[in-house]
Amino acid sequence: MTRTVRVLGKIALAALAGAAVGRAGRSAHLLPAGGWGPFPPAMLVSAALWVGFSIYWSIAATNRAPSRSGESIVSRQFHVIAVNVALVVLLVPIPGLIRRIVADTIALHILGLTVQAAFIGLAIWARRHLGSNWSGEVRIAHTHELVRSGPYRYVRHPIYTALVGMYIGTALVSGQIHALAALGIVLLAYWRKIRLEEQALSAAFPSDHERYRRDTWAWIPGLY
């Protein structure tokens, strides 16, 4: 099974889970009498952007050099589970977590979709500069280079910056607490992964990485 099929399968399962949770919520009177109804159009567009991004990422993932060293299987699986849970929580309305935290307006929907699309662009830009150095797991490739071109001139982990930005965009479209919870999960997941990658890169490029660290932000410019 290809990665693209797996990703699409997860999104389909998330949609089915949302329908099942909605039915259960109405039966248990956890939702308003009218239920959720269909997903709002803006959320469908946001989900479509996630699908398109996943397809591109699966195709781009074929360009990667063999690994020289990497994290353990347990560590990798922990991250995969965390980000998959975050994506489901982001897209699926969960009883008890559907209260709105921002206004439900067309302007906010447009803003959220624009933010999501812009950060998809950042992720693609960063992925193209990373080339065969990229990998889903924390690892050092046989031909690994310390990339400092494109967005890597300013941020050491711009793909993770982009992913968090995409979550923020969808959270603005959703406007509900479950999307904020998803953002919290993914922030913790990538904060952990960044720490592991920084350790691996420091070991592989001791002096170069230290100079690089002094001149750039790790993840979120102005904060970290």
C-alpha cells in the first residue's frame, strides 16, 4: 500500500469517525437537535487542501537518500501516532469540543484557507530545497548536507513551521475547540521532533550546525 493511499484512507476514516461520533452525539443529546449537518463548505475546502498536500508529499517522498543513522522505531511510531491523532482531532467535530472560540464568518473562513494555502507553499518551497536530505523520521543520510538555502536561511525547520501554520489555517476555518486541541498536540509533537533533529545535526555537523544555530530561528521566528 502506497503512502498516498494510506493518507487518503486515514482522511476517509476520519470522515467516517466524524459521522459516527455525530450520530452517537445526537443519540446521547450531546449535540443540538439539528446535529452538525454536513461539513461546512470551507472545511471541505480545507480538507481538500490537506489531501492535495498529502498527495504531493507522498510523491516527493520518493526522492530521499539512504540513511546512515536514525531514530528508533518506537520513537518514530510515537511521532506518527501523535500527528495522526492531531489530524483526526483537527478535522472531526468531537462532542464536548464543538463550542466555537472564534466567530463563524465568511471573512474568517477566507483568512483561514489563505493561511493554510500560504503555508502549504512554504512547505513545498522548503521540501524542494531539502531535496534527498528529507526523511519522515529523524535521521542522517549517507550524503547528508546542512541545507541553508531558501527558507533554511532563516528557519532551521521550515517544514514544521509550515505544518503548524496549516493547522492554524484549518483551526481558523473550524473555529471550534477541537481544532485548538489538535494544534496543541501537533505543537508538542514537532517540538519533540525538533529537539531530536537538533541533537542529530549537532552530532553530524558539530561546528557548522552551531554557527547555523546562532544565525537562525529553530521553528517560529521571534519565539523559538
